[in-house]
Amino acid sequence: QAAQWGNAFIAAGLQRGDRIPFFLDDTPSYPAAFFGAVRAGFVPVLLNTQTNADTLSYFLGDTEARIVLCEAAFLSSFPPDMLARSSVEQLVVVNGDVDEDGHISQQDFLADQPLTLDCADTTPGDMAFWMYSSGTTGRPKGIVHLHHDMAYTQQSYGRQVLGITADDICFSVPKIFFAYGFGNSITFPFSVGATSVLLPGRPDPATIFDTIERCRPSLFFGLPTLYTALCSADGAGARDLSSIRRSVSAAETLSQDIYDAWKGLCGHGPTEGLGSTELLHIYLSNHPDDHRVGAAGAPVPGYEVQLQRPDGSPASPGEDGVMLVRGDSSTPCYWRRADKTAETMRDGWIYTGDRFIERDGYYYFQGRADDLIKVSGQWVWPLEIERCLNEHDDVTECAVLAHQLADGRMTLRAVVALRDGMPGDDATTRRLQDFVRGELMPFKYPRIVEYTASLPKTGTGKIDRQALQKDS
């Protein structure tokens, strides 16, 4: 089917290097269309299916797309007026029927296309596909990846950390349009002839457990929020997870409680790692035989990291610094964003903007370089207060944000989700504030505490701080 997709793109008149937005769910059509496009010399652009209309319209303009692939279930995301304002000539409806004039079904698009396809005359250094940044600080950036990037992540993480073989069965709950999910579901299994389990829709814990029991994956990939939900799900202890030889967690730090809870269910705790869309997959990872809860990990083979002070000098041992990463899977640029490219790509290194401390070769996240807030004349890192509040027995999750008072002074605002039955009243607020005063320096307590049933999440399962800032 990949050959049919590639031939169909050629027949549609696309030119080498043309971008093709993929607005698809995780089904076999995704890797088939992806490999067909790349083999034919075109550039798939993997889009988050939770993208809003304004951003989606921006993507169509930024990619100058002539053809779009859209899951039938998401067709309402592309209203006629949006397409009319764009360069899109054809929308291919995948896994469903066409209900709009001018669209074409996957079946009709692929009909009569040859089952063989010659490789385009591309090189390892040519543009292969894009992903977009989450856009938490402005318009999302088109992150360009090259043909050799997939092979590099397979050799570094897939082979040397996962130890993946043709006998493995991979099940990634994070979707393919995320760099993390892309590696888990496409790069690693396809590189060795392993099996990839694809689960469309928005899976709940029961569906995930059912899929594990039915498909018997040996490699399971999730996020801390997912592991939390699975461990607290009804009947979790009765589920058969014995097929899983390795569980992986990424994106945020996993708590000791959830690590232990998953270990109780599965026989092993999740192996934590840290990656980015710019590097395509995980570049810091723990090891099953040397896992340190709270650590992002040690450098994955093939990647170098360094910590720098604000002036660019190397951080001393035990001193936190901003992390820079180097590896051959790194993006060469943000598409048509020379300013952001110059900020992030520095002499072959990727400036992450994340602050870490290194201990015995393992790296511990300390916060963002731009998260510093001056409170009462002293610098504060909100993540430190978050970690403190999350240790309180009454708190399930929280976010601590900068808040500007009417007089221009900055203070801290905590948005807290409490455990069931706990009242979000003045007494609870005082108790939480006193807890922070007792655990940290007194000036670090949040002056403003707000309560919510749950915190908003981004598509990757991280706390959506931008949404919380808008609500302030």
C-alpha cells in the first residue's frame, strides 16, 4: 500500500519536496501513506489532531500544501471556507466515506496505482518530514527532519536502549503525530520487522488494558499522566500485563509512588527518558538495571550533553545549568523561522532552555531557564514550589505560575487539584501555604491559591500552562 500511496501522490502532480499534511489517527493507513510519500520524495507533515481551526489554517499556509490527508472522523476540522483560503487542491479522506464535493476517498485516490515504487533520488541529508512544536510561546514552529534522522534514533535508542528485535510487539499510547509516538510506533518496529499495535481514538484505561491483554505487547510506551490513570483504574490489579518486558515513560518526571505502583502491576517500573521533537526521540534515558526515580537519565549513546551558565561558561559539577544537546538526529532548522533557528541551533548544539543538575552521570530537571520569577526581591523557580505542594497529602496535582499584581509586582499563583473530599477553602489554603513555608524558604510560598477539579493538559499529556495563564 505504501507504493500505491507514493504513486498516487506522483499522479496527483506533486513535485519533489512538496509538503503533505497528515491529519490522521493511528491506523495502518498512517505508516503506509508516510512511507509512500517519503519513498517518492515528498514531505509528510505530521499534525496533532487536536489542533484548533486557527492554527490548522496557519499550518496549511505555512506548508503551502496542495494535498491534505484527513481522517474521516476529523473531516469537520477542514470546513470549505478554510480550504478555499488555502493552496489545497485536494483533500483525501482516509478510513471513511466522502461527504463533501471536491474531496476524494482513500480508495479512489489509490485505485489502479502500481504496487511497486522506485525510490526518489534523495540523500540522507534531504528533508524527509516535518512535525510542529506545541506553540506554547507563540505560533508553532515547523520542525524539519532529514532522511537519516529515523535511522539514527533507531541505532541510538531503539537498538542500544530498548534492544528491540523482530520478535517484539510495540504498543505506544502516545500518538504517531508526536515525536515520541512516531519513534515507538513507526521508526523502531519497522526498522527491525517488529509488530506495531495501533489504537485509534482517545483510549481510556479499560481500552488500554484490553489491548494489552489481547495483543500481548512486549514494549509499552506511555506518559506519567497515563501511568497514573492506569495504576488508579478499577480492576488494574487483576489485569494480565505479563507480556510486557519493558515499559517506557517520557515527557515529565514520574513520581516514586507511580513508579512503584506500576512495578506492582507489571513486575517492573517504567524506564524514564527525556526527548524532544527537535531531536526526534529520547536522548536522556534511565536503564532498567540502574533506574533513578526523578532523574531524566544519562545520555543515550550517540548524544552529547553539556550544561551552561547564563554567560555560556560550563556549569561546575553539582551546579545547575541550561542543557545543550548534540546528536545527528537534530533538526537543522525551523521552517522559515531564521530567528528561532538561530536561538535554538547553536554551533551544532540544540539549546533546550531546560535547567538540569548532573549527579553521577544522571541529569535531574530543575525547571526552565525562562521560568525564574523574582518574588520579594529574590529569584524563585516555580517548579520547586510545585514539587513541594505535590508532596502534600491533600494534593493530587498542581501548577505554580507567575502572577503580576495590579502594582506591577510579581508573585506566585498555585492552581491545585485536591484529593476527593478535600474542601478548597481558606483553611486548606493556609495549610498548603504553611506547608511550603516549612519545607522551603518562607518567601517562596504561593500568595494566591486556586482550586480546580483537574488541570488542563496539552496533547502530550503535560500540564497546559498557557491555558492556565489565560484563565488568570
